[in-house]
Amino acid sequence: MTDTCRNNRFWAIVPAAGVGKRMGVDVPKQYLQVLGKPVLQHTLERLLAIDVLAGVVVALGSEDGYWSDLPCATHPKIRVAPGGKERADSVLSALTSLENVAEPDDWVLVHDAARLCITISDVQKLIDRLRNDEVGGILALPVTDTLKGAEAGEIVETIDRSRIWRALTPQMFRFRMLKHALTDAAERKLIVTDEASALELRGLRPKIVEGRPDNIKITRPEDLPLAAFYLERQCYE
Ligand code: CTP
Ligand code: MG
């Protein structure tokens, strides 16, 4: 490890500009209440507890009327950036807002606003495993179900699950490499639903770090009580 390596800083980006269509309610899911607090407040409190982070950029939707009511909104480590049409556009906008403060080799941890059950230990594990890596990587979960490929409602194959992982966040990459990869994907009009896929498109191989199964993403209404259950259990760990 070189000295430059050791001095690299860590930034977090939290894409929070989605509308939460699959949730089916008017309020974007990142502002729904879980155990008396908005989802995004939970998520940010957890990230802010990670001392090594130099700053957190939250990408917000242009119509967002809820952000300023969040207790975290005025935290000195937090800044905001305009969100974009797709998640990747929001992440790219947040990266661009860091242009004058982040060094090319600084690390950026991108974490979904909707993953409020993220634990400090998982983030720390990701950082510890990857901080000397060239490319970076992601938290992921091995699948436990048997997987089937189907066509027109009929099974055509059983997929070898030993090589299948579910991608979680945070996803941790170097500032310049991630910005290039996302810009390149946008220019080529390729849809990337996570940061790793943008790097994969450039022929790179992000690392997998096994994460905890309670790092769920709020997507549908039934995820809210499940998140509350996990958050309460984590308090007693
Ligand atoms: N996100 C974003 N900008 C977008 C779309 C999504 O910042 N244009 C954020 C969401 O706010 C969320 C994260 O990316 O924290 C993961 O996206 P997803 O779970 O798909 O959230 P939504 O797009 O809001 O939900 P849906 O797909 O059901 O509409
Ligand atoms: Mg979405």
C-alpha cells in the first residue's frame, strides 16, 4: 500500500430522487415513516455514524418538498445535489457535485436511500476488504432459493445458483473510475441499475463482499414492517 493509497478519503452518495412507484403511495418511499422516523433519516443517521466518511451527498428530486423537514438536512457533513431521470443519473449528478473536493482516487460509497437497515459493521467490512483494491466492489448476498429459467410460464432450465449473487449497496468505487464509467454508459444510452454494472461494461471485475440479509431495500408496502422488525432487532445485537 502506498502513502497516497492510505490518504484516500471516503465519500458517500445517497440517491434519494426516486418516486417509489412500486410502493403505490403519494409520498416517495424514502420519506415514509418507520418506527417514527422517515426512511431517509434512518439511512443517513447510520451513514453519519461512520467516522471515516468525509461527506455525504444526497441526490434529491426536483419536486422534493420533504427534505428540509429532515433533522439531518442541516448536518455539516451533508450536501445535496439535483437528482436525475434514472438512478444512475442521480448518482452521476452527485459525483459531479464532488468534482472540486474529491481526488480522483478517493473512494465513493453509493448507498440507496431506501436501504435503511444498513449496519455500520457491513459498511466497515466493505471498506476494510476493498480499501487496497484497484477497482472496488459491492455488498452482495448469495441466493438461497433454487432458480428456474422460464419461457411462457414453463420451466426451461434450472440455473446454477452457486454463481448467482444479489447486488446490495453500498457499492464502493474510486471517484474518477466511477464517474468515467457512468458517463460512458450514459453516452452509450446503456441502462445501468447499479454502479458495478457500469464498471463491468468497461471490462472491469468488481469484487463481491458478502453482506447481511437484513440489508433490505424498501420497495413494496410489506417491506415497511419488515424493516421495522430488523431495525428493532439490530438495536439488541
Ligand atoms: N433513485 C434516484 N433517482 C432516480 C431513481 C431512483 O435517486 N431517478 C433512488 C431511489 O430514491 C432509491 C434508489 O435510487 O433510493 C433505488 O431505486 P428504487 O428502489 O428503484 O427506488 P424508486 O425508483 O423510487 O422506486 P420505483 O422503482 O418503485 O419507482
Ligand atoms: Mg426505480
